[in-house]
Amino acid sequence: MLQYYAEFFGTALLILLGDGVVANVVLDDTNGHDGGLIVIAFGWAFAVGIPAYIFGPASGASFNPALTIALAAIGNLSWSVVPGYIAAEMLGGIVGGVLVWLMYYPHWAVTDNKAGKLAVFCTAPRIKCTPANFLSEFIGTFVLVFALLGVAQTKSSPGFGPLIAAFVILVIGLCLGGPTGYAINPARDLGPRIAHAILPIAGKGDSNWGYAWIPVVAPICGGLAGAFAVVAMFG
């Protein structure tokens, strides 16, 4: 059970910090208002790295159903734990979203931007184009999984895995995050999106469910492709 608790708490912390930096930048009357993409990218990077350091020894620190499925597909994780991992990650994503709402509670009412409020919780494309949006999330997650597994197989950086993961997230955000906001993780997007839908957020709009399938399906496909690419390249 420890591994499931680790995935739950790790994902919840990841979302609290990651969506927290978005809230700090997007919501009105915060100290980080209008901080921009670079602030968000750095915040998200270490939002992944910190819980990875804490919970890595217990569960491997997946915190991402796309990565969990990819690891199982290439034999690096038992399929028997996959349902529990995904359930824990999704619940962690929802709880993390609730915590962000509570953390910034007074700021929702003073922020008029409904799209910005939704962006705190989940992603959306800058230009709506389903094939391009899908491809963006596919490529981003391919890079994530390929980079993490590629570095791991070299065995050249023992103890630095979480830090490397943080830098991988940072470079994906800065270089590939422009089109869709780089969900690259179904739990990171769907979990907080559910929180947005059920919470009494002041002045919120809809949760954009028409787009919600892309940051779920595309990362799973991209993660599988990235994992199999590592296997094909390095054995």
C-alpha cells in the first residue's frame, strides 16, 4: 500500500505546487501576477522534482498515468499495480486542485478572467486545432518519457534522477509548452479539471470538457511511443 500512498501524496503535492504557480501568475492581486511563462515553467519543473525526491524510493515517483502505462508496457513496472497507481494519481490530482482553490481562495472572486481561472487547473490550446493539439501533447510526452528513460538507462547519474526530471519538465515547458500548455500527464490535467468542475469557484466558467480528452489520450500514446523508442534504441 505504501507505493499507492506515495503516488497519491506525490501527485497531490505536484499539483498543489504546479497549479499553485499558475494561480500566482494568472489570478489578480497576487504577488506573482503577470509573472509569465518562465515563472510558470520553473515552478512546474520543481513541482515535479521535489515530490520525486520525497516519494521516489517508495513508488518510483511516476505521478503520471502516461508514464505508469509506458513503464508497464516495457516491463519496468508490474501491470498488477497499474490500476492502483492510476487511481492514486487521479485522486491526488483532484485533491491538489482543491488545495490550490483553498490556497488562493480570496483571489477567485476578484479575478474576472474565466479562462484564466480554468488555466489554473488544466490546459487549453492557444489555437484550437484538434490534430495539432493532439500532436503537441503527443510530442511533449514522447520527449518526457524518452528523456527520462534514456537518461536512466545510461546509469551515469545515480541519485540525480529527480533533478534531471525537473530539468526535463523545465525544457519541455520552455520549448514545447507554447501550443497547449504541456499537460503531458493525464492526472495533471483531468484531476484538477474535475476539481474545477465540482468546486464552488467564484465566477468560474465551464470546464471545457470538449478538449479534455486530448491531454488524456495524447500523453498516453506519446508516452508509449517514447518508451518503445528507448527499448528499440538501447535494448
